[in-house]
Amino acid sequence: MPDLEALLKSESSVRDIVLDLRHLKLVDRGAVRFLASREGAGTELRNCSAYIREWITQEKNAIQRSETETQQVSRVGEYICGL
């Protein structure tokens, strides 16, 4: 996947990227995280099966929750240091 990621990054500055996932039937968590990050970067995912779409959504939500928790911990640390 590193080669695909490098190719997509180099092409995304030149044109819009669309990935047709019609024939994608089996994925692992790494692939789902990759697809979620690409979609977050503006890549359009077409013909994504329902279970993969749901998994991508769950992965994005988990990333957002983690970022929110990190920000909250950072604010608490800043508050404590400022006392």
C-alpha cells in the first residue's frame, strides 16, 4: 500500500482522485484506515460495499474521538501547569 499511497498523493495535487471499490470484497483494518484517510484527504470512494463503508465511518469516528480526547488532555495539562 505504500506505493499506492505515494501515487495518490502525487496525483492529488494535479487532479481529483476517484477510487472505484466495486470489486473490493475483503479488507483488513489497515486498508480501512488507508481508505478513511484518503477520503478525508478528498479522494472520492465509489461503489463501496455497505460493510466497508460502515467500517470506514466507524474508523473516522474513532479517530475524531481520539483527537478530541487528546485536545482535552492537553487543555487540562495547560490548566494544571498554569496554576
